[in-house]
Amino acid sequence: SNFSYDTDWPGLVWNMIHELGHTFGLVAHSDSLDCGDKTVDIDCENFPYGNPFDAMGGWDGKIFSFLQQAGAGWLNSDNIIVIHQSGSYHLDNLQTVNGAVGAAITLPGMSGPIFALEHRKSEGFDSGISNDQINSVSNGLILYSTKSTSPGWGDFWKIVDPHPTEEPIYEDTVED
């Protein structure tokens, strides 16, 4: 395919950030999981590069998800809340320095987390993503799932649509 640096400046920026991610050790792409009219189900379709909020996924992502950052070793245990039971928890915006920027949710009988959450706002690196797009995924709360019973942080995680329609999450959040 042809790629023009003169006419596709946003594409060039995304491509540079994405490839730098690989250089920094991010091997997994940020995909999405489409389960039709369900948020998560057994029979779902994977969409490669389908996470519009992550530079390792869609063209609109200019920052790496907390899962990618954790996989690269850029976050420590203070940055990730591990949720074992129901309750009230506070997540900081992903771009918060020294805050709890992600949550791992475990279920009884599982050896690792099966769901993960991060909070995003239309500011900083995410300023190019509109508030409507951010709010379309539950007021900036982004939900991830994995089918692996013992996932690594950067691998196997897929963004899922908390308000599923007939359209994949990328079309629900970015193209509407």
C-alpha cells in the first residue's frame, strides 16, 4: 500500500508511536473482541488492531493502555488495583503520575485476572479523542477481557464493548 508523509500526517504520527512501542518491547497488538449483542461471550470475534484508544491498536490511540504499560514493566504494583470482591474503588486517569491507573478483576477459581479496567479522559495524549468517543465506553471507563486463564499483562487482552450493538466497538466509538 502507498503511504504519503505529506498527506497523512496523523497516520505517520500513529505509525511512529506504534513502531516505537514494538521497539520498547510491546509485542502484542491491542485488539478488540466483538461478541455481538453481548459484552463478553464464548463465541466472539477478534478484531486485530481494534482498540481505538491504544497506540498498539487503532489509528486514534496516541498512548499505550495500562495493560501494555504493565506488560513492558513501566508500572508497579501501586499503579494497579487488584479487585477480589465487590466494593467501591477509585481509578485515576491513565495519564496520572503515581496514581492507580488500572484495575485487575479476579473471579473465584481463576489463577489470574479475567477482566481489567482503565479510566481515560479527553486530555493530554488523549486530547485528540473526543469526549463523546471516550464517554461511549461508559464515561471513560474502558473494560478489557481475556480468554486466557493465566494471562500476561500485555498479551491476550481485548477491549470489549460495555454497550454492545450490531457494530464492532471500533465503529461504535470512533466512527459514529
